[in-house]
Amino acid sequence: MKLGRKISFVYSSITIGLVLLAGGVFFILSSHYTEVLYFRYLNEKAQIVAMERFEKDELDSIRYQNVVWRRQHSIPTSKEIFINTADLGNANKQLSEYLDNQQIKSIYDDNVINFKHDDEVGSAILYYDNEGTFAVIVLSHNPYGDEIARTIGWALIILILLTSLILFLFSRLYAIRMVNRIDADYQAEKLFVNNASHEINNPLTAIRGECEVALMRDRSGDDYRKSLQRISKETERIVNIIQHLLLFSHEKERDTEKVTVSQFLQQFAGEQTHVIIESDFEVSMKEELLQIAIRNLIDNAHKYSNGQPVIVLSTDPRKIEIIDQGIGIPKADLPRVFSPFYRAGNTEGIKGNGIGLALTKSIIEKYGASIKVQSAENHGTMVSIKFPK
């Protein structure tokens, strides 16, 4: 199983488990509350039926009608039992059909007893009247409790299923995206390190080889001078690579300053670099970093232009374009031109380390701008930088 799917499965399982646990707890609590509430209504029903039975001769007609109305509109019962406790033996015998000994003892202590009898629930109270003391028992099938429990149960099942499905889809979507992104970053970092090691190793190998050759025998001063020049050249190449890598390591820095494009681009104007200002605007960037980015693009354009002039154009809307008439970039290489240390297939024999464009893209995008390359092999290249408002 792929890592993204595994993370999605684990996350979904844990979340769905928690949802099931919460749903189960809610169902138990709601069922218990429904049962407690129903017993409370049964207690009231026992009081009402006792009043209707024993208080008729003591209440006026209006109050008695109110008692009858309350009884008629209370919860339905299947059985209502009145037991005279004057004869304890007979009373206990009748009560034992519904209550255990502990409950019988408790009801004589004037406690309300809630109980279950077969598939019914009941409530028993002790009612005092001038005719005597009576144990009143009411029984009911509790259709409301079953219906409420069934409704809540189905609602929870549907809610849990929908929640589980949504959580699984979202977790799968984001987990796979996240892991794929991490994996892509890891592979890019791995490639970057490998290429950087390779690029630094090449000049170091050349320096070591030059030193070994120079030390093999005594040479003339001119020979030593040529060896040192070659070593200096390779050392400069290493320094250039390291400087670019250090710039990559400071990507989080976002110092900005106002840069006026027309004034900024004039520093690049020369015999082979034509600066044209069609639209002037300001950008918020670190000028030093912007200079590195534009310099890289202009140097690249000159490198691959076979001596042809390069045009640097400031145009609307808020764009800088570097246009050359050089060898161009093969179509197959265009998607990877911004990858560190990647070089197009038609650049053999032209010096370079493949860091310039990658660094430029990193600088440009760090400040919210975008960079785009349009090129055709043997017809030149245009690099466009579009700055945000």
C-alpha cells in the first residue's frame, strides 16, 4: 500500500472510530434520558389516576374535570392497579408480581419505584387517602421511548456513514496530495544534492589532477603559471556554484524595497544589450536579488545568442521580457529548464552549471512574481517576468 493511501486509511480509521464512539455515547445518554423522562411521566400518571380514583368525593366538579383531563392527556398505560395496604399479607402478595422484596420494602418507605416487568415498564407509588393507604402501580409499553431510540439510532447511523465517507474522501485527497508533494520535494532535494555534489566534484577533480601533474616533475615558470591559471579558473567555478547555493539557502528572507524598473534596467544597457522602456512601474523586491535574477537571464541570453544582441523590454502590464535570437530550447527540454543543474540537450560545448534559471525562478516567485519561457529551437528565446500589482 502506498504511503499516501496508508496515511489516509489510518487517519480515516481513527477519525471514524472517534465518530462511532461519540455517536455510541450520545445514543446511550439519549436513550437513558428518554427512559428517565418516561418514568417521570409514569410517576405523574400514577399520581393522576390515584387522584381520579380517590379524590372524586373531595374535589369540586371543575377541579375533578381538570384531573380527568390531565389523565386523558397523559401517556397511555396498559394497566392501572390499586392495592390496599391495610392487609399487608395480601398487599405484599400482589406487589410481588411486579416488585422484588427490596422494592416492596422501599415503597413502604414512601419512595417512588420504577421497574421493568416483562416487555413493559412501570411505576409504583404509595398514595394516602382518607379511605386508607394504597399502593398504585401503572404499566406501559413505552412506545415513545422505542420510537425515539429508533429514530435517534437511524439518524446516528446515517450521520456516521455520511461523516465517515466525507472524512475518508477528504483525508484521502489531502493525505495523498500532501505525501505526493513531500515525496516530490524529497526527490527534487535529492536530485539537487546529487547534482550539486557532481558539479562541485568536477572542478575539484580538475584541480587535484592539475596539482598532481604539476608536481610530477620540475617545470618552467611558464608551465606553473598555466597550471595556476587553470586551477584559478576551476576555483572560480566552485566559488560561483557555492554563491548560488548560498542564495538558495536564504529563500525565506523577504526584505523588500521600491525599485523603479526604468532606472533599474539601465544598468544592463550596452552595445549588445538593448534596453527598451515601453512601460515604467515600480516593484517591491530586494534590489540586489532582482539584479541577480535579471543578470542571470541576460547572461544566459548572451551565452546562447552567438553574438546577436539581446533585448530587455519593459512592457505593460508590469512585465519585463528578455529576448534573444540564439539557439533556442528544444521543446522536450522546456518543462525542465528551471530544474537545478538541468541543461538542455543542445547546449553541449557551452559552459554553464544549470543553476542560473533555477535561482532566478526561486527569487522571482519568492516575491509573488511569475516567470515564463517561450522558445523554439534555432529561433531564439523569450523569458517573461510578470510582477504582481
